[in-house]
Amino acid sequence: MNFYSAYSEIIIMLDALRTTLSYPKTSWQLCLLGVIAGVCAATVIIVFRLSFQYIQLQLLPELGAYEQLPWYQRFMLPFLGVLGIYLVAWMTGFEHFRLGIPFVIHRVKKHFGLMPLRTTINQFFGGIFALASGFFVGREGPSVHLGAAGTSFVGDGLKLPYNCIRILTGCGIAAGISASFNTPFAAVIFVMEVVMRNYRIHIFIPIMLSAAIGSVMSRLVFGEGTGLLFLSFEHLDNVIYFYLVLFGMALGALSSLFNQQLILVMKHAQRYSMISRFVLAAFITGGVGVFIPDAMGAEFNAVYNLLNQDISIGMVLGILVAKFVLALVAIGLGIPGGIIGPVMVIGMFSGALLAYPLETIMGSTEYHDGYVLLGVAGMLTAVLHAPLAAVSAVMELSYAPEILLPAILVVVPAYVVSNQVFKNRSIFIRQMEMQQLPYKQSAITQTLEKTGVLALCNRKVQTFDHYQTLEMIEYIKHHPTEYVIYRDNNEAPWHFVETNTQLEDQSSPFITSLLPVYSYQNTLAEVYDELKPIRSGAVIIKCHHEDKIYGIITWNALHNYLFKLEH
């Protein structure tokens, strides 16, 4: 008896929680779930980072030091990585090899952020093998995917409303990026600007909490530093500001070339099998690595150590071209990894290259680190079309808030040239369109998906079974404004019963309409799509695994709610 009482209490508490989370507003319950989401996502990312770093350190004296391997080992290492990636894809099913940030954005837009388990397994192990074997991919792609999955599994396990699960997915993405790069503010901006594309305060608050949790946990394991902390930004002379505009324009052109070529590679790669694409990626990566070992991997420390040496401008250009090609090959041929890391590294080399004319004229390399940082900001902006995320990332990664004004002078022309001159768009949008992953939503759908059905569900509903017809008629006569539902037998669907107000001769005094069934996890958007063609009637809200009725939502109630939101 005590067990059943405790179980009933838990069910009642969960129902109350689900109802609260159905409303598009900030609550302590949502904030608490944001903290839990941050812990779950950060834990997954920390395990992921430790795993690929451990494997890499078994092969290399330090992370990214591929030049210290014999040439034949550099050549074979990508093939070993491909073998591991392919075996995981084979065990989980090749049809589940859908990974990365574009796939996550698609799931957030069209599936409330719910992530399939098998694609998550592919991303976890495939990302480890790719990052440990020298492919020029970033860890942020797996971080976004794994962070989203870690929290969506929690939300779906508790059967929370889908509008809440979408927010928790955003929390997991923010925590994943923050735990990977120790950049909580940039992680929040990235989620709001690139993934959610929504700046509502009730979404913003839990995502901020999750990002903070991810950063704290990352610092406990990996220390206080950030990826670009070794770069120091010196105050620039005002006379240099005009050159920064030209600097940004050049980065906008380079990023447009990168996006165009990447999409071209992806289109041509579709005609080949997965194993053929992987082997080709391994062959090109290993072959380039034999002659230019510094082109392998996307570790920031390795890049800094290289740029900090007194190397010729020709060598900088050569490594930039090699990394440009390896990024196109690895990402375009489907190696599981992120695009942001390679873009940042290309931006670092581009900044060093584009600064060379000015440094030659001035006869000083005092501002060298600053140009490298600004190269990162410009490339990120123009490739991702996320200027706020790019500027905030560079500020956090370098701990240099004074970079803001110079970064704006680089970011704006980079974005304008990329967008207006070269007609370039966000690489994530182009990838989703090329892969036929839908992501567009109408304004009404975006608005209604923020609210769960329990927020508008009318629970004052009188139910009648097939043997209670006379009682139902009497009830409607005495309560004409009350909601009544009826079914012919225990297995039959429910019908909505309304008084016939047409008052025609020989017409029935009642009108019945079939009640479509929706789960208490659904949002108002699905109900709107159901009732919009007829603009009348209602839907019934039930428990997904029990015959429990929560209530109904009528078209009139939904229309009034939407009218209130619009005005």
C-alpha cells in the first residue's frame, strides 16, 4: 500500500511539473533542469575529451605533435581512424550515420531536439577516432551533438513537454561547447544565434545556467585556461583601423571560397559509398601529413607553437593551403568532426598571412597575436554567419575584452563581403539544404511550439460512455456551456459533443465530431496544424501509455490564445 501511495505521489508531482514547464516562462523548475542538463552534458563532453586525448597521447609525446612521428606512421594513422569509424557505423547501422551541427539544428527545428541513440553512439566513438587519428576536424561538432543528446535523453525519459525538451537541448549544446572550450558566454550566444535563433528570456536563463555549469566542470578537470589564452592582444594604433577593414574584406572572400568548395566536395562525394569516401579522406590526409605534418590535427597549441617560430611567409601560406584542403576533404567526405575548429585554425593562419604586408611596412611584429585573433573572428563570422558568437568567442578565448572594437571593424566587412558580394550563406544552412534536412518553420509554428498543450488544456470536461446517452442529453440541457465528450464503447474513439445552434427543422440538437488524440508532451503547434483546416472542433489530450484524459483543447481557445500572443 505504501508503495502505491508513493508511486501515486510521484505521478502527481510529475504531472504538476509537466504543467508548469508547458508555459513559456521562467520558473525555478526550469532553471533546476537547466543545471541538471549542464551536469549531464558536461560529463559526456569531459569523458569524450579525455578519451580522444588519452588515445592521442599513447601515440604522440604531446597533443598535436604529429611531426614527431615517422612518416609512415603519419600516413597510416588516418587509416586506423577510418577503420574505427567504419566499424562503429557498421555496428549501429549505416543509415544512422547522421552527425554534426547541421543534423542537430534539424532535430531542434523539426523534432524538438530529440536525438536518436544510434547517431549519438556514432558521434561519440567516431569523433574520438577522428580527432585521435590526425584528421583536420574540430571537437565542437561532437560537443554540440553529444551535449544535445545527453540532455534530450533526460527530458524524454521524464516525458517532459516537447517545448521544454527543446530548451533542455539548447542547454545541453551550451554546456557541451562551454565544457569543450571553457567559453560560457560564447556558448550561450552560439546557441541563441545559430541553433535556437530565439532570444526569449525564458529560454535564455536556463541556457546561461547550463553553460556556466559546463565551464565550471571543465575547469575542475582541465584547468582555468582557454584555447587561445597564449595569444596576447596589444592595443592597436588608430592608423591601423583602416587596414582592418581591408583585412575583414579579404577574410570574407576567403570564407566564401571555403564554403563554396566544401559544398562542392560534399555534392560530388554523395555518389560514392561510405567506405570509399573514408579511404579517400585517409589517403589524402595521410599523404599530406607525410610532407607537411603541421597540417594534421586542429590543436590550437600546435598552431601557436608553429606561428611563434620564425618561419617564412611562404611556409605559412603552404600550411594554410594544406589545412584548407584537409578541412574540405575531412568534412566534405563525412569524417565525424566539427567545422568550427578547422575554421578557427584557418583563421589563425589567414590572420598571420594578411598581417604580413602591414608588419613589413611598419617593421614590427608587435601586433602579430592580435592579427591572429582577428583572423579567427573574421573567418568564424563569414563562414557561420554568426558575428556575435564569433566576437564573444575570441574575447573569451583570449581574455582580451579590448579586442571588441578591432573585431567589429573586421567582422562587419567580412560578413558584408561574404553575404552581399559573394552571396554566401551560413555553412550550416547550406549543409542542411544539400543533405535535404528540413529546418524552416512558419512564424505561427515557432510561436506555438514554445507552449505545451497542458498550458491550454481545459480539464473541466464531462465524459460519458455508450450506456449513458440519456444522462449526457440531460447534462447538456442543463449545462450548455460545459465541455462534453462521448464514446460508443470502451475501445471506440472519443467524440466532442456540442449543442447545435443552427436551429434548423429536423436537425439534430447535438453536433458530434471526432476528437484526435494528442500526447501531453505535444505543443500547441501540432494542435494548430490539426484544427486549422476546419477551424472548429477540438483535440483530446491523453497520457501516451495510459487511458488517462487530461482534458481537451478547442479551436476557439487556441485561436484566442494565438490572438492574445500576436497583440
